[in-house]
Amino acid sequence: MYIFRNAMANIKRSKGRSVLFGIIVFIIALSACLALSVRQAAETTRAEGLKNLSITGSITLDMDKAIGEGSSKRPSKSEMKKNFQAGQLSLTELKKYSKLSSVKSFYYTGTASANAARIDAVSSSDGGGMMGGPGIREQSSGDFTITGYSSDEAMTQFSEGNAQITKGKLFAEGTDEYTCVISNTLAKYNDLSVGDTIKLTNPDDSGKTFKVRVVGIYKQTGSSQAGQQSGPHMTGSDPNNILMSYNALAGIAKNSDLDVYTRGTYSFADYSSYQKFESQAHKAGLDDKYTVESQDIRNYERQLAPLNNLSTYAWYFLMIMLVIGAAVLLILTMFSIRERKYEIGVLAAIGMNKNKTARQFIYEIAAVSIVAIMLGGIIGSLTSVPVTNALLSATAGSATEESFDRGGPANGEQPGQTPSDDEDQNDQSSSDVTAKGAPHMQDYIDSVTSAANFTVTLKLMLIGLALIAVSGGAAMAGVMKYDPLSILTTRD
Amino acid sequence: MSLMKIDNMSFAYNTGGRKILEHVNAEFEEGKIYALVGRSGAGKTTLLSLLAALTSPSEGSIYVNGKDIFKGDTYRYRSSDVGIVFQNYNLLPKMNAVENVVLSMDIAGIDLPDKKKRATELLESLGIAEYDLKRPVLQLSGGQQQRVAMARAISYEPPILLADEPTGNLDEKTEKEIMRIFDDMAHRAGKCVIIVTHSKQIAAMADVKIAIEDLNNREFQMNIPPVS
């Protein structure tokens, strides 16, 4: 007890030393609290966002695996196309995996390419915004794209408000009638209206024709960027895209030998279901060359990039602060022990053993450290939210600037594009995109209202303990190395 | 029966180096004042450090109540069995007089309800004024610091009191007062008081005067003869 009492009295007796030590620990604690809070905010925001995110995913072919990872020879485009076509899952297979327990719902789309006999395709120079990069086209290339939807749920551009019917109506869900909706651009370009019939041909065999009746005309209402990015089936920004029921497309394909690329979309209740799906699918027989990908998650992760970057910088900052702080405390403690060498000698000479002397010094370090860490923690907690938000705003600002510098995304998903094409294009896109159900960046900046929590406090306590251990260890080593007689006989 | 016994003890600062003390034998009893005298460098302070177990002998040992002090806990020995008054007082400078004395009692494990009161009484009995009790010890005069050091050494009532040149820095009047306290310790309280000194006055008042000859030229076992 007297050791503790003496330690407390010594803190008062050596105010200057205690205050200096306390200030250093306070700075470390404050910095650590802020850095930990930023990291915590990032983790919380990510977890919360994922919880609220409606996740869809699809099974995609891993082209590296499909081609053969070990192959040093670069495959030709035709070989890649062949591999890709061979690797396509049939609708039956896609449906099989939709029965897995992790899947909430399932829909699919089919895309085919066609030419037209009497109407012209809108070219990009005509303002249609038909964009597309180079890539593999697994189908014959025609002037028009026909997209068939299995259900209304699959028509995400309409359900998300990026497109709407302006004239006529949408074709009936699941109908096998050859009815379609076309873009207002295409309608205007070719003077088409509801009730007109379009005659289309197989691009590989112009002798095989089929007619589809226009029952509705739609227009893009959302930003083209959002339209292009919201998912693998968002082909509505292409004015030459003709939309119809999947059943109708399947019927046309059967009669006219059209190649149809079918893609399934699985909807998941939550992130863990999404994570579970891939392993379930592989267990159910899905080949290893297929992977499960979610554009929603990719978009969401991209939105979180500034926050994640901030979190990474915070981590580096924390590490640097801890290393420098620990070194400073170590040196300060060693100097302090050297300065108190005489005291150590006297205490030993009057019978206080070195363990007790070391314990007294550790109590002093611990008491000052605890107070400084508490102060640092409290002030850090109070300032963490505005500091985190200010840093986020600054990071968000620079991220936006960066996207403008790139000239914005120049991408548009084409019906014939492979998943790898998607990725290439997504990499070029700005971070300012919105995933379904996910908060926009500004939303999560506003939502950081409580950065420091129990986890941060616990981590701060562990950091405090580590600092006390470092300083206490130095104190103990210092006390142990001194011999009382030599201290007292060599006193300056 | 002797309280403390030095048994054939030798000491050298370095292994194989020159021996400061060689085959020393001596006995010390309760209730007596011993004056260790001799030329500077003869090994008086070294002998006192050995008696205080601040350093260990190269050969032989020291026994207190029949127990080898170097085989036991030397910290406990210093905190309970022996009180040391250093030449330079060796007080803790950031503490006041009372705190210095109370700390010694704490280290010795003295179980008293009010140690501050006991320390105050002790210091006052040694002539420290009330005003000086709470002053940092470095602000006290040499004589006052010596009294505080003595109060600290006797606060836990050790049977042996060791003092290294206790009056070396003091004037004649203070020296006499200090000597009176040592006299009280030995002859009234029954302590064994061992004083290293150059002072003829102290040597004269000691019950036993031990002359430590310079050992450099000694080649044989030395028994310290009591000189009275």
C-alpha cells in the first residue's frame, strides 16, 4: 500500500516530469482514438451498408481458368470466343442453382443480336449514346440487340426508375407473343409508333426473318451512367435495344436459329447468403472455372473506397504514432530513471528491494498514463465524429475531382460483352456510382455520427497497456541494473 | 554473546585485485559504541558498507544473531536489523523530514496507526523544529539533515546503528549534540552503535576504538584488536 501511496506522492512531487510524460501519452491516446475511430467508422459503415444492400449476383465464367492459367500462349479472339461459348451455362443449369437455400429469388435475361429489314439502327453519332469497348462478342454482330426478360423483376431499369414507358404499355410478363418495347430514340429515328411491326432478320442468315409488334415506347429517365452501371442486365441505354419477354425471345430463337446468351441473376437476402452461395453452388456441381460475382457489391465497395483509403491512412498513422510514441516514452523513461538513480540507490540502501522500487515506478507511469489515456480518449471521442467527417469530405472531394479529371466513364454494357469486359469498364468508372439499396457517399458521411465505441475504447485500453508495459519495462530494467553502493558512492 | 560477528572476512573491489580488507575478525555487542578509526583509504567505509550488506565480501562473512546476513534477504536486513546514517545523509531530496522517516518505517513494515505522529515526535526529540518538519530536506542545514538521517535510521528501532563520519560536515556544537544522541542510543536504548570517524572526540567517547591499519602491507591474517 505504501508503495502505491508513495508513487502517487511522487507524481505530485515531480510535477514537471509527470506532466511531460502525461502530455506525450495524451497525444498518443488522442491520435490513437482518432485513428481507431476512423477505422471503426469505416467498418461500421461498411457493415451497416452491406446489411441494407439488396444483393444480386451472377455466375460468371473465369476466363483465365477457361483458357488455362498455365498457358503462356495468348489465345486468339476466336479461341476466346469459342471458350466463352463453350463455357456458357444453360438455363436449366442456372435454374438448378436458384434452388439453393442461400438464394432468395432468381430471374434471367437473354440477349440476341439481329438486323432489320426496313428500319435503321441509331448510330452513336446520332446521339444514341451507344457505347461499347472492344471485347469478345459471343454472338453474331447485328445492328440491333434483343433483350428478353424472364419477369418484371428482371427489368431493373424500370423498377429502379431509370427507364419508363411513355407510350403504350409494357409487354405482358412471361408472354410468348412477339411483342416488344423500343426506345423513344429508335422510335423517333424510324418514325415508329405503338402498334407498328418491325421485321428483323438473323444476322447470320438474312433469309430467316421474324416480326415483332411494338406495344410500348420507353425513355431513359435516370442518368445514363447509373443505367449502365446498375447491373449486368441494364442494357436500356442502348437505343437499338429491343425489349421483350424471354419466352418470346426463346420462341424467336427457336424458329430463326438466333444465338441467345442467357444470364441468370440470383437475389440474396443478405451478404452472408451471397457469400454462402458460391460454395453451395460448387458443392452442387458448379465447375471451378465459374465464379460468383456481384456488381452491387463491387459498386458498393467502390463507393466505400474513400472511406477505406482513409481507414488505411488512419492505420498507418496509428502505427507510426505508436512506434514514435513508444520510442519517445522509452527514452523519456530511461532518462527519468537515470535522473532518479540516486533515489533508487537511497531506497535500496534503506532496504526497499528492487522489485518494490520498480513497482513504485510502474505505478507512477500507470497512474499518469491512465489519466492521460482517459483524457485523450474522451477528447478523441468528442472530436472523432467531426474529424472523421471532415477527412471524409476532403477525401470525397478529391475523389470527385479525380473522376472529373478522367473525363468520366466512357462505358456502356453491350449485350454481347463478357464479364471481363464489364470489369475492364468498371475499372474506368468513377466512384460516384450508386449500388442498389446502398447509401450514396454523402449519405455515409452524414451517417458517421458515433465513431468511437466500446471496441475503440477496448483497443485504446490495450494500447494504453502496451505503452505502460513499454515504459514500465524500461523502468524495471533501469531499476534492476543499478547497484545501490555504486550509485551512492558515485553521486555527483 | 556478540550481536554481530565478522568472521575471517576479506574484500577486494575486483576479483584477484588488491584486497582492501584481508581476513578480518571482529565482534560487536549491544549497548556499546564502537569507533572505527584509521587513515583515509584504509577501508573504514568499505567495512561499514559490508556491515550494512551494501556489498558482499570476497571471503568470509558477517553474522548477526548467528545468521549469515549475506545468505538472507539483504534488503530486509537493511530495513529492519540495521540503521544506517550515511556521511552525505542520503535523504530523499523531494520529501520532507517527516516523509523521509515515515518511508523508512513503511519499508521496515512497522505497523503503527499514525506513523506521521511517531516520525514527528522522533524528529522533535532530535531537535528538529516544527517549522522544519514539512520543509524539503534539502532546505535544512547540514546538522538538521544529519538529525533527520538519524531519525530515519532509528525510526524502526534496529538493534544495530551504523554511522559513516556522522559529524564530518558539522560544527563542534552540533557534533556534540549528535554524539549525545549516539550515546543515548547505545547506553539508554541498548543499541550496538558502530561509527566510522576521524574525530578524536568521537573516538574518545566510544566504548571500543578499532584502528584499521592500512592493509596494503599486511601479508598475514589480521585480527582487529580492541583498543580501549
